[in-house]
Amino acid sequence: MTLTLGFVGLGMMGLPMLENLARGETFRIHAYDRDPQRLDRLQSHPAWGRTLLPAARLADLAGCDVVITMLPNSTITNAVIEGTPDTPGLAALLPCGATLIDMGSSNPADTLRLAPLLHEAGITLIDAPVSGAVAKAASGTLAIMAGGATDDLARVQPILSRMGATLIPTGAVGSAHAMKALNNYVYAAGLLAASEAMLIAQNMDLDPAVFTQVLNASSGRNVATETKLAQFIVPHTFNGGFALALMAKDLRTADSLQQLTGVPAPQLSLCAGLWQQALESLPATADNTEIYRYLESRQGAE
């Protein structure tokens, strides 16, 4: 029997993820976004009109076996799942036995709250955030962290494998969202350190290309030095493919885990604070690599 899927959220990550999911026409997929213009690109997809279909309303997903949400934050995700006073959410729309996969970088506290509510309605919740940015979303090589029961993860593995090359089971529901937030903090800390070091090097008239080479051949190497300095920061293109606003949101999520766990993490608070300041200072469309621009702009003010 062909599985019927719903996909909610066709942003920078969601759209290429859906395009990969729809290849091979294994599933019957209904695509929904509150901005219908985002469906336009799908009209050139080989499966369009056959196994890849537009959904005009969230309610059009009511008969789906599995629904994937790929939304920018927990506030939006919660509204889609729980509904609003005017619009029923997926919790009310989906049939008993359905599975909901939240692939956005949601707050784990919300995931832990929603899981039992959905369970009461007979709906299984799996949290499956991704890592790899737009390039890997387009190539279908994302790393996917997945929280849920072993049997539930095995059931959705053929779906997730269409969008990612690496699937890492993380434990109970909510664990994947927590690990994703903490992972993004570790990445942000590396990007912050690399940006500060590059600014100091350039103010000493050191060759940025050579300094990047030194970092990547030495103990200072991290994913930011390897994939962000030479590619986006040194040439000042700042188009790494992950929004600064989303990084600031993920850092706020990670920062909130200090209170949840009782573990003080002053460097995490520092990172979260700096990204929030950058968010308030830079254009709304800024890329996460533009944390370097923000640090650069502070030089004269310090």
C-alpha cells in the first residue's frame, strides 16, 4: 500500500528536502505552505500532479499516514500541531495511528509537552531535526537526528533516508531536538572563535588565506574554519545558507537548557547574547556567517 504523506513548510530547507522525498514517486505526498507561492517551484518536479500534489489548506492533510513539519520555530510548529482558535491543528486532523515527524529545530521542552498530548489522540510524535544546511538538503545528504521508540524510527526510516545520508537515533522523543540545539551551540562557539581570531589576524596584517590554512592544519581546526572562513568570511560573500536569525533562535533554545538541567554554561550564555545582539543590529536576511560582520562593526565602538 502506498503511504500518504503530508509535508508542511517549504522554506530554504524544506523545499529541497521535499523535492528529494518526492523522487522515485514511492509516496503520495501533499505539500502545504501558508504562502502558496512557495509551491510554484514544485510545478517543474517530475512527480508534480501525480504523486506530488498541492494542499490548499492544512485540513487537506487530514487523511495522511505521516506528516512532516519543517518550520522555523516552535511557536509556528506548536500552532500547526495544536491549532488556533480559528483553525484546527494536526492533532485534531490526523487519524488515530498517524505519525507526525517534526524536522524543524524546535524547543525540546515543547516536544516533551506535545508528545503525550498527541499520544492521547493516537498519534506518534518523532523529533527529527537535521544538520547540513541548504547544500546538503539539496543533495539529500543531511544528517538526521531522530528521537522516538525503536519500532517507530524503523517504520519511518525509508522516508527519512530520502532526505538524509546519516540517521542517528538519539533516544526518547525530545532527545533529538535537545542534541540539535546543543550541536548548534558548539558550532556557533567555533564560528565565534574563528571570527574573532580572523579579525585579530587581519588587524596584524596577517594573510587571511595563510591563517585559514594554519587553522585547518592545526589544533584550531573546526567545522567553521573548514567550511566557512575561506568560503564565505574571507571573501565577504556571507552566503553560507543558514540564517543568522535561525542560529540566534537555536542558541536561545540551547541556552534555555541550562535552566531545565540546572547546569550553568557561561560560554553558552555569551554566545546566545552575542548572536541576539547581532540579530538586532544586522538586516533580517543576514546569514549566520555575518556574525563576523557584527564583530567587525564593534571594533570602533569598543
